[in-house]
Amino acid sequence: MSKLKELLCGSGAESVRPENEIADLIKNGAFILDVRTMMEAKKGVAHGATNIPLLRLKRHLDDLPRDKMIVTYCGTGERAGKAKDILEAAGFKAANGGSYATIWKIVGDQGVGVKAASGAPTKARAA
């Protein structure tokens, strides 16, 4: 498997936490990180989420809170699992929240005005 395909597809979905655990983490103030591409995020992100595409995540680690659990999500949970692994290797507390559909059920859809890594609303919708 190519490195790019492994990074994008990997086997991260196996590490998805149960929905009730993710809901509890979010209820208790977890930072929600959307690791989908900017094109995917343009269709909408979960309420309160910040979009940093997986391929840009390592460049934006300093933009993430180290004092909060980070719940990652993507289209299916695969990239979210890879993001969780990257975050944990960098010393963050992280959990794979799985798919956009799962996170949306918990927090709703934010749609327009997605936060970039800086936390400020942006039209570009990504870091």
C-alpha cells in the first residue's frame, strides 16, 4: 500500500469509540476536530468543530489545545483514526469519534462559518 493511501485509508476505523462515550467527551468540553478535506468540509461541519485536513494536521499541532481531549472525525472514521494516532504520538489526548454522521447526531450541523485551526470563523473553512 502506498504511503499516501495508507495515510488516507489506513485501519483507523477499528479504533472508533462507542457513540455514547463520544457524546460524553463532547458534553464535557472536548475539542472537535474534522480531518476531512476542505472540499468535504465545504458541505458542512459538525457544530463547534474545527477543520484541519489530515494531510495538514502535523503542520497545525501547535494550533490545537493540549489541555482538552480532542475528538476526531471524518467521512467514515478511517482518517479520524489516523489523526487520533498522530495526535497521541504528539502527546495529545485524543479519541476517534468516527464519521461525520455520528458526530452530527451528537452536536448538529454548523454549516457555514466553519472555524479554522486558529479558532476564527473563515470562509475557506479550513486551516
